Amino acid sequence: MESRRNPRAVVDPKVRQVGFFTSSQPDSSSSQLQQPDPISASASSPPVSTISPSGNSLSPVMIPPPRHNSSDAFPLRNAVVASAVSPSSFSYSSRRDFPDGSTTASPGRHSRGSFVKSSVPVASSLPGIGMDSMAAAKSSSVPASGLTTVSVVTMPPGLSEKASGMEVESDHKKNSKPLKEKTTKAERRAIQEAQRAAKAAAKVDGGKGPAVTSASVASTSAKAARPAKPTSQKNDVAVAAGAAEKKGGPSEKDRKKDAPHPRMQYDDESRVVKAKRRAVVKQTEAKNRVELFRHLPQYEHGTQLPDLETKFFQLDPMHPAVYKVGLQYLSGDISGGNARCIAMLHAFQEVVKDYSTPPEKNLNRDMTAKISSYVSFLIECRPLSISMGNAIRFVKNRIAKLPITLSESEAKAALQSDIERFINDKIIGADTVIVKHAVSKIRDGDVLLTYGSPTAVEMVLLHAHELRKKFRVLVVDSRPKLEGQLLLRRLIKRGINCTYTHINAISYIMHEVTKVFLGASSVLSNGTVYSRVGTACVAMVASAFRVPVLVCCEAYKFHERVQLDSICSNELGDPNAISKVHGREDINYLDGLTNNANLQFLNLMYDATPSDYISMIITDYGMVPPTSVPVIVREYQKEHLLV
Amino acid sequence: QNQNQNPRKLETSPCFLFTVNSVAKMDFQVVILAGGFSSTLFPLVSKEVPKALLPVANRPVLSYVLDLLESNNLKDLIVVVEGEDAALKVGGWISSACVDRLHVEVAAVAENVGTAGALRAIAHHLTAKDILIVSGDIVSDIPPGAVAATHRRHDAAVTAMLCAQPVSGPSESGGSGGKDKTKKPACEDIIGLDSWKQFLLYIAKGTEIKKDTRVKKSILCAAGKMELRSDLVDSHIYAFKRSVLQKVLDQKPAFRSLKQDVLPYLVRTQLRSDVFSDQSNVEENGNGNGKNNMQNNEVVLSQILSNASSPSFHQVYESGLDSRKTHKCCVYIADESKYFVRLNSIQAFMDVNRDVIGDANHLSGYSFSAHHNIVHPSAELGSKTTVGPHCMLGEGSQVGDKCSVKRSVIGRHCRIGSNVKIVNSVVMDHATIGDGCSIQGSVICSNAQLQERVTLRDCQVEAGYIVCVGGEHKGETFARK
């Protein structure tokens, strides 16, 4: 991983540079980094403005300033190194330590280099959307800079400057409870707590600092804040928060819905314990985990399935269809983004069909709650894919938007047909469009390479074959899933000329390839393709050989998130899958070493392919360069809400 | 066949009424086949005591099944009993024992119709998508949810639960003789599994196989590899897809037994299934009202779904030969640490009684004393009488002086004289045992009477039978002809 990342910084400076540079920037200046406003420009320091991303970046996606990242990293970083933070050097030291903090623990969604695109409009200085993003900042710990923008607009410049330091405070106080996403109450409470802690800290005079701070994040932040301006702090925060609320009031709700939930960080022990208590599926944490991937859930795979199976009749509110899908996820009977999504949606259709509103409850709310509980069950079985997240958002949105005047049966019918339409339009319909587009790129005599078993690509190949195009297919595969073999079987059955090889041979086989067709689990808004592990390798080799890489991906899998590496958000598979070969007892050299403390298995499921290896993304909205993904995301999202 | 069937709804308390209307849990209906007056257990069962009510540690064996199901949150049950009289008895017991805990319906079917016949008789009561069929004579702690979950996961036609062969005969630590005599045939079931131990490829009773047996070539080819196991037994807990089960029962009126006829039939025909043939028609009709486009979508959809999962050999086979339909026969193999015994022989009866107050005492539901035994407070013990570990002494029983009880279950209100030795035995309620008797490895049914100085070894005494003074018997069965 490390070796890949270093060259990446060179290959793709526009993205990388921003992330790395700004991470070392002082807090107050970076907060106004992306401010196009003259008011704030006066406040920012000159050297910073030269490397402002809006200044030199050509990327279609404005990379939000590092503030966001830091705000994510702050509280927990403090928790981790709580005792080490000296109150006076608060902003400085935390800045410096930032990369560590973000890797080891962060309560936010994406610790490393992954941002939410919602802050892009801010950078483009659209005032109306600026409000929105500010609201988003409030609700979901999106960059504090968003907050700054607004406060500059609403408040006298002098005050805003003063507030900029404080806003970090208010922001990371919010972040201290990122899971709840509460606004006013939580904030007030945080302030209260902060003051209390400050008092306590004043009493012990820093000597017992660690003891006080180690416990709660809020108190840490308070303590850090104390020497700065204990008296004015409350006012500033209140003003900033108040202003933010007033302005962001109406749009806040929508934003909140859009903002992805903060992802659980599995190296945060207290949270893991808490989550475990809630969990339906018994999750035994795997012992030897790779350090870099500690924040991802990894469980002992052997025990989960039997345990869940024995509880079959004991999960009272579970719908059988959902349960079945969960079991199939857990056992790996269903895999692949489209199939998982369709299976889930079908289960939800069943749920809707069998649903009846309990007395004295509202259909919209009760069903949303129900779906949420099912979703959390499914997440326990296997982390959601991004496509599923989008589909869930769609379903919930439809439920919420159901007119209250509809009778229950009408509402149910409407929902069912909505879900049906989603499947037909967004998945199957999209695939047919993709096939149409992609086939036009296949010429006679082509040698096409594909990796794994992407559904869309398979359809493309089959359709091209039906059109009697003369081409040859190279199926590249990898252990442990060997999905390519299934694809191979189906292609051969249709009479397509195929070659099968493993990914080890990729550099050799690439000579003869004319086009690479890949599937994707998701395409992120900086053009990064998030896909089955190994895809990045194939794409990289292809681009090194100047072979065009075409990614077939339905637009419902697009996501506004930005991700620069495959570390912060990924999935860990069963370590046994790579340590053992089924049916080959003779080559199980690792027998008995599974629990050795010196051995850690890493079975990554996905990787992120940087956009510069990708020539074209074929989606249901046409063939676009990876740089156009944010446009589709934006348009699509709009449509998404209106559907 | 005219089954005089008489499903009786039992009284349910008001607080439980709502579950009556509720849909079957997870779309599973539970049927308990409680049997009737089994002939294999002959002197133990009688007109008064049907098989389901045989006491295991002074509780009817059926109560173990009900407890198991209840602990798994299955509270709507159908109990099928062979014979009107037996049904009355079983129904009476259930209504007294679990009146406000469970919702149980008892159905009586004609005697000797077999398990398949019994299901045929109650077929019209089955409405859920899947049926969980549990034999009424098992004592186990294997959660039935597991088999149901496996069934659902694979969308199987039938799923059978297999477990490790129970240890038979008195345990080694028992220290008494008579081990080898009671040994059962070495293997009960021959079971063929695929290499992932998920699918059932072959099943036969060990006793049926003389020298050679036939295995379907097509199945063997499709699965590639078959593992024949004789260390597993069929636990008689099955999950059936209702449509399949009803179809088989309809199509094959000759089938009498689930285990010997229906299950092997389904296993045999898994690659050329008849049971699904018209189901797909129904499906197509259901979707047919849409446009052509819709149907096309359905095809694509099912393709995506089937391509996504790694196919079982069924699907591979199906795709190889277009028109063939297949169904899946799955297995769930219970963990070896779980306890499982089927009460289907006298030896098994002894084993179960021994285990429930011994090794598997978590099943009994009693709390054991410090001496690992249960002596009811109202039981009276004479002077110098010892009750060893792994013993149970029921309510109101009297034991005279200088007696010794080891590894035995003694029922309620028994009267046992002085100088009696009881080892590895079961004495049921209201039995009377005279002075100086010695009982080893025997079953004394209720109301039986042993006069003075009787020595029994590996004997069974029928209910109400009187064994005369001073007899010395070995391996006999006492019953009125």
C-alpha cells in the first residue's frame, strides 16, 4: 500500500498535494483557505493563499480544505494522546499530529483523505448553497470552513476573525458526538460540560490533566480551550451556533439526510463494545489484525454464521426475507454490488408487502424505523456497499415523502412500485444503456480484458457477441474468490473465445490487450473507482501499456464521497480464505499459525483506482471521463430526490 | 384412507390469544410428530402411556421437545398423535402442562399411517412457506432455528439435521456390566454429503444396505465428490418446503414414512425434480400480466442474482441441461458438543434417563444438589440408605433402610422396601419394590410390583405387572400376554 501511495502523490498532484500540504497548515488560516470572499481573504495569511486549492487545482472536484479532516481527527486524537496535549499549544500540536490522529482514530466517516463533496459549492462561492453546506457542517461535521464562510457573511469581520479560533471549538464539540448529529441541545450540553471540565482542570491546575481529560472527549477539548479565552468562548460559540442555526434552519434537514452516517471506527474500543451489545450477529473480533486496517471491522468468520442460524426464531421483529438476505450476505451466497442491492430491495419489497401499521403509529415513521433496523442487521451481516447505501437512501426518501393522505394499502402499493421501478430503471435499465454504449466501443479484432466477474461487463460482452463482433476475451482472475471462473464458464457457453489467467500474469498478458473493461462497486466523485481488489492493479498496468481502461458502472453506484486511498474505507474479508485452499489439504502450510501473534492476514475486498488510470466511465448517462462524475452525482442526486 | 382426524384447539389464556392470529414465525410452521403406541418400546408404552408421555427423569419426553421449541421462541405448534386415545392423553397432558405458555393444536390421525401419512392427514392445516417437522421423541439441545436458517439460506426443498451418533449403552463410568449386550448396530444411517458438507447426496438406513447400494450417477457426476458418512445420524428434524412436501405426499400415496420414503425420494430426484415443474409456471403466470419488457427484466434480474452467487452443483447441472429442474436437499450438521438422543428403543430410553440426570443435566430443568442428585424433599429415606450421584428420587417416594440407589431414576410415590439395590435403572411412578430386591439396568413401569428378593438384570416390567417372590431374571420382558 505504502509503495503505491508514494508514486501516487507524484502522478496526481492536484489531489494529493492539497491533502498533504494543508494538513500541516495552521488552523486559523486553513479555515479560510478556500474563501473566495474578500473579507476573509484579508484574514488569511499570504503563503496559504498561494496554495489554495481553488487557485491551482484543475480538478473538477474542489477538494475541501483540510479543516474538515482535522475536525474529524481532533476529538479522538485528543482522546488518544490526551495526556500529551498541553493546553496552551492546543491548536499547534494537534495540527502537527494530525495525520496520526486521523489514521488511528476518528469518529467521522472517512478518516484519511476522504471528504464529502457537499462542500464543493462553497468553494465555488455560490451563496445559496453556501448556507446549505454550512448546515451540513453543523449536522455532519463537514468542514468547519463551511461554518466560517457563513459567520463571515453574517457577522462583522472583526468578530469573525476572533471567532475563527473558537469555531474550531464549537466544531469539534459537535464532533465529539458525531453519531448523534444533534444540534442545539447537544451543543449546549457540550458547552456546559466543557465549562465544568474547565473548572475542574483549573482546580487541579493541569497537574492532574490526564486524569481529567482521558475520560471524555468534551472535557479534553474544553481543557484545551481554557487558556485561550475562557470567558469569551461561550459567547462566541453561542453566537456562531445561533447564527448557523438561524440561517441553516430549513435546509438543514435535507442536508442531514444526505450526509452519510459517520462510520464506525473499529479501533475505538469503547464504541466497539457498545456496538457489540446492540448487535444481533455475534461478532468476535479477530485477534491479529493488520495495524493499518484496524479501523475496519474484522470478525472471526467461523462463528458468526452458526450463531446467527441458531437464533433464527429468536429475532422477533426480523422479517424472514430480510433475514434470508442477511444470511446470504454473511455466508457469501450473494455477492456483487448489483445482486446484493437487488436482493436487499426485494427483501424490502416483501417487508412492505407484509407491513401493517401498528395502532397509534404513523406509517412513514414506523416503516422508516423498521427499515433502519433491518439495515443495521444487514450491516452486521456484511458492511453495506455504496450502491446499497444509495438504494436505502432512496427507499427511505420514498417512505418519508409518502403523502399522508394515502391509505395504508395505497402507500404500500406505491412503495412497492417505487422499489420495483428503482430496480428496473436504475439497475437493469441502466445496464441495458451501458451495454448499448459500451458495445459501440468494441470493434472487430479487439482483445478485451476483464477482471473478476462484473455483471455489466458480462452483459456487454454477451451483447457484442450477439452482434457478431469478432473479439477475444481475456479473463483475469485472482484468489481467493475466483469469480472469473464463473464468468468464464458463462462466456464459453455462449461461444466466446476466451483466455483465462491470474492477475500475476497481468503484465505479460497486457501486451496483446486492446481494451480493458472493468466493473466497479462504486465511483466516487473525484473519479476514483472503488472496486474489487486487484482492479487498481489491472488499471495501472493497462495505463502503463497505454491500453484504454473503460469502467462500466451504473449511475446509482456513484457517490459524492471523495476517497484517495483504499485504507480509510474498505472491507476485510475472511482471513481463512487466503490462508487456506479449499480441498487442498496438501498445501496448507499455514496450519496452526492462524493465531500466531506475529502473523496477520489481510484479505482486502476492495481497492480504489485513481482516476488517472481510467480512460472512460460508461454509465447510464453516457460515456464520461472520470472528471465528470461529480456532475452526474449532482444531477443524479437532484433527480434522486425528485423521483 | 379415512383418517378420523380431529384437530382440537386447546384452551388458551387470554394473554396468549394474539399469537393465534399471528402469522407463523418467520414463515415456518412447526409440526411435532409425537407418534402413538410404539411397538419397539413395547413393555414401556401402554394404553395409559403413549410414547410421547414416557417419563424421562419424571417428565414426559414430549416436554423436552416443547421446551426446546419454546426456548427457541416457537410457540405455535401442531402436535400430531397416532390414535384417538393417545391423542386424548397427549392433549390432556399438554393442556395441563403448558396452558399459558404455548399455543398447541393436537391432531389425531389413524394408527399406523406412518409419518408421511400423518402429514398427509394434516396437510390442509399447513399454510406457511416452510414446515419444520420435529419428531416428538427427541431429547436434545440443538436449536431448531439452525436447520430452519440453513434451509432458508439455500432455498432448499428439504433440509435435514444430522448429528453425531449418540453414545449408546451405559457409560464407562457406570462401572456395571452389560455393556456389550446392548450395543446397537454399528451404523444407523449411511449419509452421502458433498465436499462442502452442505448438500445431501445420498441417504439410506444402514440396516437396509446389505452388500451393495446404488448411487445416482448423475448426482455423483454433478457433485464431483461424495463423502459417505456413517458416523452421523438423521435427527428426524426436517425443514420442508411446504409446496414440495405436499406435492410429494399427493403424488406418491404409497409413501408412508418421511425418513424412509420421502427424504430418500427427494434426495434421489434432486437433479430431475418433478416437484418444481409447475411451480415455475405459476411464477410465470404471476409475472405474465406485465409487459413483455417486464418479463425481460425478470429474466435479467434472475440472471444477475444467479450469476452473483457461486453456484451449487445443482445450478451448474441445471445450466448444463436446459430443461431440467433441480431442487436442493441440504443438511445441517449439528455441533458435536450438542446433546441429541432419539427415544426409539428401550436402550435409548435407558440412555436418555441416564444422561438427563447425568451428563446432559442442563436439559432436565431440575436443580441438582451438591451430590449431583435430585431427592425431592417429600421423599422419605430410611436409615443407612444411600442415594448416589446422578440419581433422582421423585416426590413422595419412600425408600426403606439400608438401600442403595445408583444412577437411577425413581418416580413419584414409589414404595421401596429395605435392603434394595437399584443400579442403572428406571423405576416409574407408583411402583412397589419389596425387601431385598436387586435391580440392575432395568425398567420398572408404573404400578408394577416386585415382591421380595427379586433379582432383575436388564429386564423390563410392564405397568401393573407383578413379579413373584424370589425370582432371578436376566434380560427378560415381563408383560401380560
